[in-house]
Amino acid sequence: MKPSLLAVGLSALVLVSACSGEAHPQSTSTHGAGTGASAPPSAIQTPTSPDRLPNPVQSSLPVGSKTLYTKTGHGKGGVTLPASAGKASSITVMWTCAGPSNFDIIATGKPLAGSQCGDGTGVYTAEIPHAHMHELAWKFSAADSVVWRIVVTQPPKK
């Protein structure tokens, strides 16, 4: 199942990327390596602990980027970003989640970004433009059974 990415509410929200979590063509499996037998890969287990989720930062951050927030959790949560975030040209949010419902990022009651969680293999990225940084207190909305990892970064000053 390919997780869908839901970007709602704000027309200026720029969706940077979403990875479905499916294996890339160059990926290989090491199951059965060295045994002479070829065993099929085991079924993907949905993580039940946030530390079992992949790191949402899939490539190195540009030089000069500042990590504002990194957290793992489950269910509802939130963050108050530092004042410098309100002065940035944009803020980048990267997350991954596992569970039977959505993970949504909300500010002043309006969705900034979100995704369907599924098996925890999807990694999502959204860029929140300066125009939508009026509120620095964000809430994370998810069912109690959802585990998540999130990283919020600020690009380098130009």
C-alpha cells in the first residue's frame, strides 16, 4: 500500500517530496546471504516504538541549516518553535509515522501538513513558507496507537 500525502488547508504550502517507502530498483535483499538458499524477505512489521522508525532526514542537510526540533513520540504532541523560525524564509518539516491513522501538523487550528501513516516506511517532507509562520506553536494530531519521528529545520541564511 502506498501511503498518500495529505497537504490541506494552506494553498501556499509547498510539498517538497514524499517517499512511498517502497524498495528502490537498486535495493537488494540480504536474506539467506551466505547460506546458499534464497529465502523470501520477511513481511514488514509495523513499528510499535518510535525508535524503530527510519530517520526522516533522508539526505544531508544543506550547509548552514539549523535543526530546530527533533522528537519521537506517539499519539498527540506538539512543539513551540524558537522565534528565529518566524523570521526564516521557510521551515522544512520531515517526518515518518506508523499506525492505522493520519499524522497531522496543525497551527492555529489549521493544518500545515500531514500524511497517512501505514507501516512506517514512508518518509514525508513539507516546506512551510514564511507567509504561514505566524504561529510558532504547532500541534501534532494522531491516534494514540500512532508512533512518529519528526525533524524541523531552518534553511541557511542567504
